[in-house]
Amino acid sequence: MSHIHPKTTPIYQTSVFTFEDLDALEQYFDEPGQSYMYTRYQNPNTDELAQEISELEQGAGAMVTSSGTSALLAAVLTLCKAGDHVLYAEEIYGGSSSLLVQELSRMGLEVSAVPTVDTYTLDKYVQPNTRLLLAETMSNPLLQVLDTQRLAAETKRHNIRLVIDNTFATPILTKPLVLGADIVIHSITKYLSGHSDVTAGVVVCGQADDLERVRKVVKIYGLNLSPFEGWLAARGLKTLRLRMKQHSSNALILAKYLQDHPKVERVWYPGLADHPQHELAKRQGQGMFGGMMSFRIKDEVAAVNRFMQALEHIPFAPSLAGVTTSVSHPLGTSHRSLSAEEQQKLGITVGVIRLSVGIEEPEELIADLEQALEQV
């Protein structure tokens, strides 16, 4: 079969690989990466995906995981042990804060939030046992843009590690490792795969030592990704650059439309000139601003329901970053585990709707939004 040379990597849908004899087994342990034994450890499909994402992020290497949440878990367990202290930016994905506050605190980690106003001045929050700070390139759901280089300088000043969730921006817009971050994580489920048919995550390391520790965590905790999911995500990744350009172009058009609509009270999108980090976003995003935005209509459940029910082509789906546009409701989905006080402080109210802009024709999206907003 040596004459067969597939252009695309086949799917290695196997849980285990065979060996010729004991010598071959010993070679596996003596020469890591030259062969495979068990898919929980490594698989050609997941290795290919990890390598391609690492190259995009300009990392020392990467490990893919079963979800974005398991990628965060792997990153934290790589850098921390019981008794250590973890900081996280106040405005992050609700699932991330839930993992840290509700679960990892039960395993002996101390966890504290850093208010947005103090993001770049950590003196009051860093303790002797603080090991890392978690933040997002663009925050979920209100699209605050992080000055990654500035925050990296602050974390280095305190000798703690910086972990950046780059899911919203993707490496097409921003490369946090280049800007000084230590580890980057993604929910591959979102833009990197891009077609709403994969659940996966990735940890990209700036240093080889961290990568070896991530490998061990993923292997021992069983956080690995399946071969088929790896193959699907690698296929989706091939069009990431093209998709992000269209996502960004469409989102800017829709943001300007929504900003001028009388039924819309506020729009959060870094591409708008009045966004507080517009110039930073332009510089850090290579002139693109991504496909995610949020906007607020009347703060009434009935009004939000009328809007969502009236949408004909844009579904209400509690995820994001697919090629087709969707809306979500942060208060009722991603951030429902926060207390009412925390939700109010962040500005996540009933009327806030998160819009994940796809790659359709923008005129079609505007027409659907227009007729739905008439019902508000």
C-alpha cells in the first residue's frame, strides 16, 4: 500500500495501536512521538490539529482536549497545585468562572476575581501563593478588549503566569503568546472548527516545559479529544482565515446598523469608533474586529421573547462562532450561574443579546433583524 498518498490525513478511528514485538514497544518509550500506542495518549488526527493551531499561535506546541472547559482545566492543573491561588478577570465566560469558583476551589485552590478597573494594577490581588491570571482577549459577552502586552508586563512584574482565552479573537486577529502571554487556550468548538459540529479545546504553550506538563495532565486525567472530532476540526481550520475576514466584515456592517436602530439601546462591538478600546482592537486585531457583538433592547422578558420568536433565519442557540448567524442570551445561558449582583455589576441584563455573526450575505441578516426588531 506504499503507493497510496492521501492529500488529507485519514481518520485514525482506533482506540489502540499495535506493536510488532517487545523491541517495538521499547522504541515507543525511547523515542517519543515516533509511534503511537493508545489514543488517550496521542493520535495522528489530534496531533495534526494541535500542530496546526500551535503554528497559527506561534507556540512551542499544543495539546487538544475534549472541550474548551477541559482546556482551561488542563492549563490550570499545569501551573497549579492544591494551596495555590488563581486570579481571573471579572468579566469572563460564565463557564470558566464556574469551573474556577465552584469546582477547583473544592480541590484546594484559592480563587479571586480581579475587577475590570484593576486589570492592569494587580498589587492588591497578588498573594505569595498566586500562580496565574486568566483573562480573555475579547471578553464574553460585552466585548471588552484586553491590552495583552500591557497585562503580560504586569503579570511578569509579579512573577505570575498569564493564561489567555483567545476564543473570540482567534490567532487570525491576535496572537497572545507573541504579546507576552504564557499559555493560550481556545474552545475549538467555536471559530477554529467553525461549523457547529465539534466539541473540542486546545492548550497552546509558549514554553516546552509547560507543554510537557500539559501532555501529562491530558493523558492522566483523560481529557483527550477523539480522532473523528480532531479530523473534523482540522478540516474546519483550513478555512479559518477566510471565515474570520467575512465574520469581521459582516459584523461591522451589522454593528453600525444596530447602533442606528431606534429599538436598540446599546451595541458592544470593538469595530465601532465609540468603543472604549477601538484603537487597541484595531492595532491588536490586524484591522479586524471579529464576528462577536452584543446589543441591548428593552429590559423585558416579553420583549426579548417577541424578538427571538420573530427571527426567521437567525436561531437562538447557546453557543457561537458557526458559519451561520445565531443569537444567545447571556443572562439565561452563559452567565446564569453568576449571582444577580454579579450580573448587574457586569451589565448583563435581560435585554442583552449576544449576536454571533456568520458568513451569510449581510443584507439577508439585516432584513431578518429589521422585521424582528419591529416586534420589540
